Amino acid sequence: MSNTQGYAPLDSETLPSRLVSLPVVTEQLGEDIRTWQVREVGDGNLNLVFIVQSGTASIVVKQALPYVRLVGDSWPLPLSRSFYEYHALSRQAVRAPGAVPGILHFDEEQALIVMEYLSPHHILRHSLQQGLIHETLGETLGQFCADTLFKGSDYAMDAATRKHDVGLFSGNTALCDITESLVFTDPFFDAPMNRHTSPQLDSVVADIRADVGLKLAAQRMKLAFCSQAETLLHGDLHTGSVMVYEADAKVIDPEFALYGPMGFDIGMLIANFIMAWCAQPAYATESDDRLAYSEWIQTVIEDIWRHFTRQFTHLWQTQRTGILFPSTLFEDQGHAAALDTALRDELHRIWTDSLGFCGCEIIRRTLGLAHIAEYDDIENPDKRAECEAAGLQIARRLLVDRERIGSTTEVFNLMQRTAAEVET
Amino acid sequence: MSNTQGYAPLDSETLPSRLVSLPVVTEQLGEDIRTWQVREVGDGNLNLVFIVQSGTASIVVKQALPYVRLVGDSWPLPLSRSFYEYHALSRQAVRAPGAVPGILHFDEEQALIVMEYLSPHHILRHSLQQGLIHETLGETLGQFCADTLFKGSDYAMDAATRKHDVGLFSGNTALCDITESLVFTDPFFDAPMNRHTSPQLDSVVADIRADVGLKLAAQRMKLAFCSQAETLLHGDLHTGSVMVYEADAKVIDPEFALYGPMGFDIGMLIANFIMAWCAQPAYATESDDRLAYSEWIQTVIEDIWRHFTRQFTHLWQTQRTGILFPSTLFEDQGHAAALDTALRDELHRIWTDSLGFCGCEIIRRTLGLAHIAEYDDIENPDKRAECEAAGLQIARRLLVDRERIGSTTEVFNLMQRTAAEVET
């Protein structure tokens, strides 16, 4: 994909002179680069991210590095991830209008995307630490999932176009490999890059690694991740991939995009809200016990699933233009009612898968390489371990019992019951 | 894929002068093209097939036409199918040595494959009409399925290599489209190209098209076909894609190759044996009631599944070198026994899927565009309809009850019971 011959990473000094030749950039910032202010703000694990401001406007410049930023050049990672991010963003922009930042420019050789600066947005994860409520967040995220998942599948797309896209995204192997290893395998044995709150969680970790039923369940989810090429996924839809301001929310960073199972993005998203919920007791102060905020987090989870199913149902009924369950076989034959059964079964299948992926995500964010700020920022290790242990216990049940947990209410019951058990 | 600029279909006259420049051909046939005898023998639905003989040797030349041969140039079909056939054949030759004809040459521009002439082999379907027994047939076919399906999956392959292959074969859209339409959709409504034995089967056909549970089941199998990119499939593994001579059997014609669900090839294969079994009463003579032959067909079905599971198990235990159920998580942790559960569940999942695909294949070969010689050659339409009706009834149960039918014995019971009911 990417030709690395002419590639050179940007820095704050070189960025203006290198981008001033792009009309799409100077239209925003003006041509006088002396007025441009450049800040490197990348706090993710992989890339360079610059905010460039002039008197007139601001833009974001995201550039891939040929290695994992978090680890350094000992862990090479292809620049082509920028190509996949660009193609995923383009498709998401069409399928879920307004849900992702606008793209101004893509340079494949430089692995560089110039995009809309979202202001005064911040990463959703920070809100979850600070106890900030965002109205309609669950609705926005649930609809985003329904729009992108439905419209990237054989329910909606022309079959040949979809297969072409499957081919296109099949090249994103290096980032799939990260997910395959870090989410589904490494946390379940003593892999070198793992870390966990020790010694507090040592016995829980030993339990998890001895739980063969759990390991089998995780591998079944991995099989689904690797082989169920149902739709174009974001691939890394956690609460660090969502920018928020008040009631606005935008989804960013789809460089892990792949064709995969419908339930993956939703499961990962819900997992991150469950972990944020588990972390809340550690953020309680005398003036705010965080109980109301914990309830709001539950509401978000409920809204994600409710609005996902509502929008998926709407699209199923109005935009089912793909090759699956075609109207020639159902509506045209007076058999429209049968489609309700098909839709219900399909939503149930997505739900079940999403619980499995949810469990894997919680476990890997607690025992694997990449953790979450909500846990990491709890300074008292005993308190942190208590929050993490609750999350792990919930995750185990979600993963192993995914076929038997039928609703968000049952998930909430599990969460409440587990939190109470861990506290005592 | 194929550049059609320089493409020109061969005929018996032009073939020698066009192929004499290929050393790999003249090594076999010699350089004196006056000694070459060319016969066009393509009896399939899509391509030109030539047998070229000289005093010293024989070869087969298969060339794609830019349309469906069975229908004519009103149904265009890309020459690139030859490219996919070549790549599928190459992989099958490595994964199941000796199970496919040897490739001597591939010319992408001419959509042409020169390959080993199998002699004195004939198409398996003819044996099933003539009542010829082939020792070890089920073993060969079951092993072929296990070898190709396991070794093309994430159980065995390097993950990046497999994803590259998923990308490669994702271009075979036109041939997938044929399967998607002709197998999973057209037979279930009054599609223009359908045909069936009429009026004898009219009421059965009406029943099938009114059976919403059956249609939903067929669409679920279509969803699996389109999205479960588990392994490289042959994609058209019926008894017309197998050449036999005595105890030798070779699999040919993988131009429908795609990444799809493990159960597809096995299901299609078993379907064709079940139909051959259903047709046997019509081939009975005074000297041969075909009962022994019917039993042999059952034995083949049993052997296919038995040897598939045996070889799949062997490969699982000895060549599980892919990213799924890795030894780091199981054998290395003293949890090898858990893998028996995983294997059993996986074989059950493949079995269930294969019954669903089996049902679809029987229905489409009886009510769709492409039928089978075993049925078509039954001249008495009442007798033919009786055989076909039995097959259809078996197919409906396999498709709808696929989760509840646990063994080949149960399949045979269903076959016997259904045949007895249809006769009375």
C-alpha cells in the first residue's frame, strides 16, 4: 500500500512549510505560515497528531509513524494503517453523516490525514473520569453502530462492491494482528507485555488463566473476529475513540478497520462503559458519591443498545437493498411478517456476540498491554484492584454466559451483584 | 484481473499452433503438431475443455469463455474465473497432494490452464448412474475436505498470508454471485430460469415457496456463505467435479473458489450423493434392484463424514499452527484436554452448517437452473418426480432441522423414512 520511499515524519517545525502547498489547508489557515501555531497532541498509542491553528481556523493533521509510538521503533507497524483509516473514515462519513470528523486531505505516501478540528471537544474517557454527562450520547453511538454496521453489510450493499471492500481491507493485517493477539490471546496467559495490578489481582489472574471454559470462549470470539466478515467495523471503538462536547459526539481513529462480526464494535464500546462504571467508586468524593453518574453510565449502555436496535430495525425495514433476505422472497410473496423473525434472530445473534467481545475487551484492558485511564489513574492500588476485580468478574460471566444473558437489564443486574460481592 | 485485449478462444484447429510454443506442452506431446489430436469435450456449463493427444502423451486444456456456455453470450461471465481456478488448484495441490490434477501451465490473458489428463477416469456422476462402485471413494473425498478446509483456515495458516488470500479470492465476485442467486434464492420463488418436473412437482414447489421457515433457513445459510470467510472452499464440490477410475478419485474445476464456511463443500458433496441415492429406484432393472448400490452410496456419505472428522482431528492435533486455539494457551498450560471440547464443538458446528448447505443444494438442483443427470435422465416424468420429491422432502428437513440432526445415522433414517413415505 504505502510507498515509504518519500515518507518523512512531520514535526512542529517542518509542518507549516510542508503543508502550505495544499490549497485545502491554506483555504482554512491562510497562506501566511508565520501565523500558524502547531501543537503535537497525540496521546494515543500509535501516531503523531498535530493541531494547527491560525487566526482564521484550526485543522488536525494525523500522521502514522512506521512503528508503535507507545513502544518505539522496536515494534514496527506499517504506514498503510493511514490508508485504511482514510478509507474507513470516508465510508463512515457517508453511512453515518456527521458522526465522524470531516476529511480535508489524504496523502498516502506521507501516511497523513488532514481533518476537521473538533472544538471544544475532548476525549470521552476524560468525561467518564470527571463525571461529565453528555445528553443523547448513547443514542448517537447506538445509531452510529447501526448505520455503519448495517450499511457495510450484505443487508445493504451491492454484493460485488462489498466483496471489493473485503479485499481492500484484508490488507490491514498488521492492525488485525494487534487485536488478535492483545485482545484474544495474550491476557489469557503470561505474555511478556502483559501487566496488572499486583499483587492484589494475582490470584484473580491465576484463576482466569486456569479457567479453560473462559479461554475456550475467548478463542471462539477470536474465531468469529477472524472469520465472520459481515461488515466494515471501526475496529477500535472504545471511549478513547469518541470526542465529545456537551451533546455532540464524534467517532475518530478507525485505523483498525476490518471486515468482521457485527457485534465487535458494540461489544467493545459497552465494555469500556462497564469499566468506567466499575471505576466510579474510586472517583467518589465527599460532595459526590458518583452514584448518579454510575446510573447515567448504565443509561448510556441501555441507550446504545436501544438506539442500535431501533435504527438497525429502521434500516432493515427501509434500506434492505442487499442480497440477504431479499424482498423477492418475502415482501413480494406476502411473507413480510417472516422478516420480523429474521430480524429478531439477527439482533439476538449480534447481542450474544457483543457480550462475548465485551468480556474479552474488559479482560484485556485489565490484564493485557493497553489499559484505561479510568483504572490507571486510581492511585491507591487496593482501591484500583477492587474496581478492576469487579470488572473482571463481570467480564467472565459475560463471556461464558453470553448465550444466556438476554437483555441490558440482566447485564445491569450482573454488574450490581458483582460490585456488591467484590465490596464485601 | 484478466486483460481481455489479447484473448482469443481456442478451437480444435487453432489449438496446436497456439500451444506448440510452450515447452511444457511439447515436452509432453512432442513438437510435431501433425501428430496431435484435439477433441473438445467440455460437458460442463461454463468452459471449453480440450483433450490433446499425441503418440507420446495426452494433456487437458481448459479455457474460460467470456460468457456462460450453457446459456450463451447473453450471460457474460468474466475470464478471471480461470485465474481463481488456477490459484485454487495450486493451493489444493499443496494441501491435499494427489487429490487434484497436476497443472502444467497457466496463461492469465488467455484464461487458459493446461493440466494433467486423467485417464481412464470419468465423471463420478456417470458411475452413480451406472451403479459403479469405487472403493475408498468416501475416504478420499472426506480427507480432501479435511486437508483443504483445515489448511486454508486460521487453524493452520499464517494469519497475514490467509488475509492476503481472502483479499485475492474476494475478486471472484461473479462466480459467487451465481451461487448466491442460484443456490440460495432463485429456487425459493418463481425466478425466470427455474425449471422443475411439471405438473408432478407443482404442489410440492408451491409448498416449498410458501414455507417461510424454510426460506428463512435458506437465507441464514446464505448469510453464512457470504460472510463466514473461514477457509478456501472448492465452491462447487458436486459429483460432477470428481473424476474417478476404480479406487482413484480426483477433484477438478474449483473456479467457484472463495473464502467461505467450512461446511459448504461437505454439504454440497453429501447433497449430491443423497440425490443419487434418491434416483436409484429409477435405475433398477430386473437383474439389479439397486438396493446394494443404494447402500454403497450411504456408505460413501458415512465415510466422507467419518474420514473428514478423522483427518480434521489429526490435523488439529498435529498441524494447528495458526492463531486459533494456540498451544501457548492450552498445551503449554497443561490444558490440552480442553482442546477436545473445542474440536468437538467445531466439528458439530461444521456438521450443522453442512446439513443446511446440503438442503439448499438438493432444492436448487431440483427446482433451480442447474439440474443433475441422475434425475434428468429418468425418462418417465412420474418416476422422476417421485425421486425428486423424496429428495426435496429430505432437503427440507435437513435445512430446517439442521441443529437437531446429530449424525449420519439420523440422516440415513430420514432418507429411508422419506423414501418409504413418497413411495406409498
